[in-house]
Amino acid sequence: MVGFDKLGRMPRDPLTTRRRLIGAATAEFAEFGFAGARVHFIADICGISKERIYGHFGNKTGLYNAAFEQLCTGLLGIPSVQSADGFPELFDALHDALMKDAATARLLYRERIDRHATPALMDTLMTKLGEHLQRALPELSTASARAALQGVMDLILAQAIAHPAAGSSAAAPVDADAAKTRLRSCAATLAQSLIEQQHTIPANSKISTANLRKFLFTTVRHATSNQQTWSSSRHFRDELVWSTAGTLRVQAAHALWTVPAHQALWLPRDVPHSIDVSAGTLLQATYFSRGAVATLPPRVCLVQLSPALRELLLFNAEHAMPDERRLRLQQLAVELIHPAVAAEVDLKMPRSALLIRVAEGILGALDAKTSTGEWATILGMTPRDLSAAFQEETGLSLTQWRVLARIRASLILLDSGIPVATTARRLGYASPSTFINHFRTTMGSTPAAYLGHARD
């Protein structure tokens, strides 16, 4: 590491300056997170002015991205596994890379929760490491490899956070080799369970995934007793998400979609998405063989779930029948799949990095009281410019967008049996009457009337 000169000044070499800044920034962001980190502290540590930092990185976000990009570069430099039985080797390489530097592990841990970096950085990291994992375990699909990788990283990061540095007085004594062996075993079990899950359909379905090549689709059902979230998923087959009870909220393709029981959502293969469901939901995920549905576009869209289509999908999932009859039934069902008439996106996400940060901040804390003016101050904009930019990218002002986000989120809570007053409080409303007025304006009825209609 390059230090200061004899007069205590930082060297003027730009590359040396950049390396020291990124090192100090990594430690600051890892310890305090993006919101809590202070650029002037980083400047003091490096003996440089804030203005010079901004000259190198533009702003605080640019500095954070540079630190996270260096983290990604380091992890992507782990040796590539060449053999089909190289999972232990890959695990050890990833484990050692994360455990050797507490700041790196903590920054990655924070980013997986807070998501302040440019999304492409994390996506590239997970994609490349997922490819490493598929080379080590060829049986894993792309989606399962990503899920396995997330689980493996969670195991390692939990260990790294609990025992931040060898010999640290703050950490409880731990046998590093024994802990590593246990984690490796847990990770291998996780990966194997995902491999087996790829070839297992619950008892309510009579078609195995191995036979999906000769059929058009198969359906997997998920019953939830509590409000539940599936995050950061993608599948290697086209998917139709629907429910026979409860309400779904899906984030995909830069938008939020609320999916009531009379509609379904079409998710083309490899589209990243997350799903929130209310308590008591019977989530149905129908996976299609490639090219089976020619009536839908290669983008996310709502589908009208007619009674006939619903019954055909359920009958296919719940009854055994000869292959020839099943194929005829599926062909009829596919003919009934069409985009919903005049269906519109529930909540359009902005596309610019700054406004995505605002939108994700709102969605992550719907009860927060942060005003348009406060968001504008955070971003270095005027409230008028922020509202205009939001209007241009989403069709709504920031205030309108926040209200709609809250009302759409309330459907999950209300359908889970949460009282109106409690729902209003959880979503940041000072009084239930304001929430009820916003709900009536958005949905065309009061919460009680809407729920009564939905359950008829």
C-alpha cells in the first residue's frame, strides 16, 4: 500500500489517489452504509478535499459505485472451476475471498439489502458467478444456479459478519477450518436440494418436468399461510403467475403489477421479478415449453383469466389422464390465453438511476415521511425539477406515485386480514380517513367495499 510522503501529503499520482479513495470509501460504506457514510470523513482519512473526490467520481453515488465495482472485480477474479465435480473448490475460493476482508464482506452484505449500486454491477456479478457454479454443477438450471449462489453467499456472509477478522477481540473464538467445513456441507446440501427441486412437481400436478418437452405446460402451486415474498427470481421457462385465492403484487420490467384473482401475469423467460402475496394465497405458477404460447408478446403483460381457462389449468394440474387427452386439453387452454383488454401497468418504475433510487427508497419504506422537498435535497435538485422528472418518466408526480404505491401495497395487507386502521398506520398515514379517501379515489370504492367484492 502506498502511504503519504515525508511531509504527510498524499501522493499526486491519480491511480494511487483513486486506489486510496476507494479503499477508504469501502471501509466507510461497509461500516455505515450508503446513507450513513460521510464523504468528508473519507476525505479526511485520505488527506484530500471533498472537491477532489468529486473530481474523481462525480458524486457520492459515483464513489460508492467505484467501491462496489472493485469488490465485484475481486470476486470475479476467483479461479474458474473446470471440472463437473468442482463445487468444493468453487466454494472454498468464494469463501476465502469474502472471509479475508471484513470490509468487503460487509459492503456486499449491505448492498444485497440496500441496493444503492448501479443494478448492472450486482447483476453481472451474480450472472458470472452463477456460470461458475453451473460449470461445477452442470445439473443446475440458470435460475437454480442463481438461487443456489444467493444461498451460498448468505451462508458465507453470515459467517464473515459474525467473525469479521481473524484474531479480532470482538469476535468469539472460532475454529476456522471446522466452520468452513460445516458451511461447505450446508452449501452442498442447498445446491443438491435445488437440483432435486428442478425435477419435482408437487402432488397436485400429474406431469413431471422431465416430460414437459412433450407437453405444453405444467403448474406448480404454492400455498401461503402468512404474507410472503419471493425476491429476485428468474426462470428459464415462460411463466404465467396467477392465484385461486388471495392477491399478488409482482415487480418486473420496471413496473409493479397488482394481480387480482381474475387475471394472471405473463413473465417471459429470464425476466427478473419478485412476488408479494397476501396471507392465505394459493399462488399458481404455470411454466410453458418454449414457444408454446404464440398469442402473447415477449414482454411482461396481464392476461385475462377467464373461468374456462382457469378450470382447464386446474383440471390439468389436479387430474391424471392419458397423454393424448392431456395434450388436447393443453392445446385448448393455450388457445384461450390472450392479453387482458386495455390492461395498464399499475405502477410504472422510473428508468434513470437517480429516480430509481427515490422509487426504491419509497417502496422500501412506504411509511416514511420523506417529502418531495427532502428527496430533492438528497439528490441535489429542486422540488419542481424532481416532480417534473418523475412525471416525465412515470406519468405521475412523486406525490401521486407514492400514494398509488401505498394503495397497491395496502391490497396485500387488507387481503391478509389486517384491519383498515392498522394498514393505514403501517403505510404511514396519520389518520385512517386520509387512507380511505386515497383508496376510494384510486380503487373506486372504500376498502371494505373492495374486499367484499373481491371475496364474492
